[in-house]
Amino acid sequence: MPLQQDTEGFTALAMGDPAQQQGHGLYAEFYMHPVQNQAASEEEGRPIYEEQEYIRIMVPGDKSTVIERPVRMGSTPVHDNHKFAREYAAFTQNGTQGLTGTPLKEWPQMSRSQVKELEFFNVHTVEQLAEMADSNIQNFRGMAEKKQAAINYLEAAHDGAPMVKLESELKKRDNEIDALKGQVEELIKELGESKGRKKRPLAD
């Protein structure tokens, strides 16, 4: 299920009244969610993800009011780390550590079973697979070839990064030009309609 973006009405519900902070009446769950770093991805020429702290907020008994968004940190009672202090403390005590890199599950060369197998041994990214010791890689059937493929992928992505970045910049420029063209055409249309109204003869 795709993550729902915050809505103004539910924000008010989720943030609640600071005076009632201890009894918010909501179910809150903190977790790590991979978010693509666009700048780093363009720089490296491959998808780079960074795990960020997210929160899932639900109204017990109401499946229609579920929201998932980045954690809002702060020093006031309305911020998530204060509003849901007990839940956040339990989350941080688990020692969850975010990962940076290209997730194996986002790499087409890995099957789902291979991804799950490596995750069990705390190998989550293409970078980690490429850096695995040969003595460890031998414990996985067919994984030596995957390791070499990961090395080749990272090298090729790094070499092609300048071109990927250039293509991204050109696409951004083209989008900006198209937007400006649309604004100019809309302005010309409005000016034409305005002139037409001025030339229209007055009724007797």
C-alpha cells in the first residue's frame, strides 16, 4: 500500500491538544522507511536510498484514518517524539540503524528469495554484497556471481554518473521551458480576449 501523504484534517487529529498529550487515543508506530536521495542518485548514477524515521498513525477501530509520513522531531509537545514519547522511546531502544545505498530489493538482478536470504545475514544493499568477504560469499549458492555483478554494477554506475546527471539536468531544463511556454501562451490568450472585449461595440 503506498504511503499516504499528510492531510490537514488528520494532522490536527494526530497532533492533538498539547494539554491532552498523555492520552492521545491514537495508535502510533515508528519505523524506518527507505527514501530515495535524488541528489545522491544523480551523483552516483544509480538509485541511492536513505532510511528515514517514519511514523504510522491510526485511529483505533477506524481503517479510513491511517497516515504514514516522516517523523516530526522537535522540543514542543506537538512534535512526534513528545506526542508519542513512549512509542518513540521503545522504537529508539531497539537500536534500529538506517542504511544508505542501493537496496537489494531494488536491484533487478536479485530474486526475492535471494534478497530475503541475504537480509537474514544483515546484507541489505548492493554495496554490502559487493564488499562481502570471499570466505563468507562461499556459504551462499550462486552468490559469488552476484557479488561480481554487484561490483560491475557499481563501477558502471559510477562511470555513467556524469551522463545520468546531465540527462537529469536537461530534463529539468526542458520541463522549465515547457512551463514557461505554457505561461506565455496563457498570457497571449488572455491579452487576446481582453482586446476582443474592448473592440466590442456598445449596445444602443
